Amino acid sequence: MNTLVEFECMEGKTWNLRKMSELVVKQVQLKHELEEMTTLVSKRDAKIDLLKAQSAKAQTEGPGSAEVSELRKKNETLLAQNADQIP
């Protein structure tokens, strides 16, 4: 039993063989590109997960809103006290 490629070669239809070869090469290239993109997406997803974890940790361990408000008030007071010294 002959394959389609063998049959076409026997019939002298080499242009089909060339076209099929080109398509196979293109398919291999596209598979390789897809693998690279999949790897990049996977790395990016891991980075996003890490940043989300760091953000959650910072929100729970960082200063509370009351503490931030107090620091802002102190900053405003210091700025007001030193306003005359700023050119």
C-alpha cells in the first residue's frame, strides 16, 4: 500500500510533495513557537501569582489606615511648621 506522498511522486506530481513538505516545516515551526509562548505565559502567570501574594502580605502586615492617617496628619503639621523656611 502506497502513501499519498508516494503515490503523488509516482504520478509525477512533485509540486504537491514540495507543498506538503513546506506545510510540514511550517507546522513544526508553529509548534515550536507555541511551545515558547506557552512557556512565557506560564512564567508570567507565576510572576503574577507571586505579586498577588506579596500584595496580600503587604496589605495584612502593613500599617493600618488609622496609622497612615496619623502619619499624614503629622506630615501636614511639620509642613505647616516649616512653611516659612521653604523658598
